Amino acid sequence: MAEKGTAAALSGANSVREAVCIHTKKIFSSCRDKDCIEDLRFYPTQSAQAVLAAAQGIRGGSAELLYTFVDVEPVNFNRGYYTVDMRFYYKITLQAFTGSTRCTEITGLATFGKRVILCGGESGAKIFSSEPVADELDVQLDLTADLPTAVVEVIDPLLLSAGFAENCHYVPGVLTGVPEGILAAFDEPLVLDESQSRRVCVSLGQFSIVRLERDTQLLIPVYDYCIPTEECTVAGIGSAEDPCAVFADVEFPMDSFFPTDAPCENGSVGGTNCGCGCGCNR
């Protein structure tokens, strides 16, 4: 059996100064998705519901991702694999027509859940740290490493379509279990009882990357310290019959997830939708 490498000074090619052991998170597997989410139920605020009751029409506006709740569970029949369950909460802004040319901006909530299966390896170790806990006495942290850590990267979705509908795909009744932090993102209470509001559905296009990570120790070459070389700069500030067909032509915005050294240019890096090979099994 080959011996594990240890930290040591190096010399020779490529200007490597030394080899050091670091503690970091290793990515065991990852996948990317391009979801066209059709007919999500729109839960309006109380004032938005009053506007919808008399509205003659509605059109799209914008969608903001408020939060993503993530849960990891092992797959019983396949060791080393885990399900990653995600629940997305969106703040939707729409335009409701209350007259021939007059429109009123309204806001509400939409939610979407999905599941993927990824390989996350196995570990039976438990990690203890002397790092203090906020608002607690200086006690050790008990970090169980049996489960990998799921990381979900998502950018704000595209609002593809919105309108009144009779056949929205949603669970009838009252939407329950909405976290307090999500409710607090709105200036007023939401109407979560579908029988008390006029039915509105929205379709979203969402890009996401999901990965499973574990704490590990790696031996890496060291070239030099990471010293920033650039100054900080201040960043500046129609509808279709088939919204999914429109979204299918939108390229995966890879630059939004990974940094690049190239100068910013117009356009985006193309990509392909996640297939079975990268583990996006819903």
C-alpha cells in the first residue's frame, strides 16, 4: 500500500515552493439543471388579492429567489448515494390590469420542490472542534460527518409567463409550513388559502448547480500566497404561446456560477441540460 504524502519543502519545476496539507471540503459529485417550472400557484398578499379580484388581465414582471431549504438523506439501497431535497421560495412581482391602460404592481409567493440523487461517499467519523458557538459558552462543537454537505447554487429565475388559470398544478387547500423568515420578506400577510383568492399561475425558468461535499485533508503544491491584483470596483446597477420553448433556447449561464479571469463580455457560456450521467434524477 502506498504511503500517504506529508508536508515538505519542494524545489524544481513550475516554481512550486512546498507541499502542504490543508483541511477543506472535497466535492464528491455535482450536477447542473435547467428547470422549466410550469404553472406554479401564486399566493398574493392581501392588497394584491384585492387588486386581483377586479383585475381584467395580468402579465409577467420579475421573480426573486428568497431562500432554498436543503435536506440530505442516504439512499438505503445504494450505499454512498444520497438524495438532496430542495424547496425553493420565490417572491413574484406581477402587473395586474385594472383598466384599459392602467396597471398595478402586485407581489406574492410561489414555491417549488425538487429532488436529485448524487454520490457523496461514506464516512463513519465524528468531528469535534474547539470553535466556540455563538451566544453560548465556549463548548466543543459535535459535527457528525456521516452525511455529506449539500450545496445548492441558484440564480434568480426567469419569469416566463403569468396569467389567470383554471388548471394550475398545485396542492389544493391552504399552503402550510411556510417559514417565518419567508413570510417576513413581504410587507403584509399573504393569502395562503387558495379558496380565498383568485387563481393565478406563473411559469419560471431556473438554473441551478447541486453538489455534495465532505471535509477532508489534501496534500497540495504551494506556489505563493494569494495576493489580490485588481482594485475593487462598484458594480452598476413579451409573452409566448409556449414559455418552455422560449426557455429551452436560453443558454446555461455558466459564468454566473464560476469566476473567470477573462474581461467581462456580452453573452454567456453555453451548456447542456443535466442528463442521467450527472445524477440529476428527480
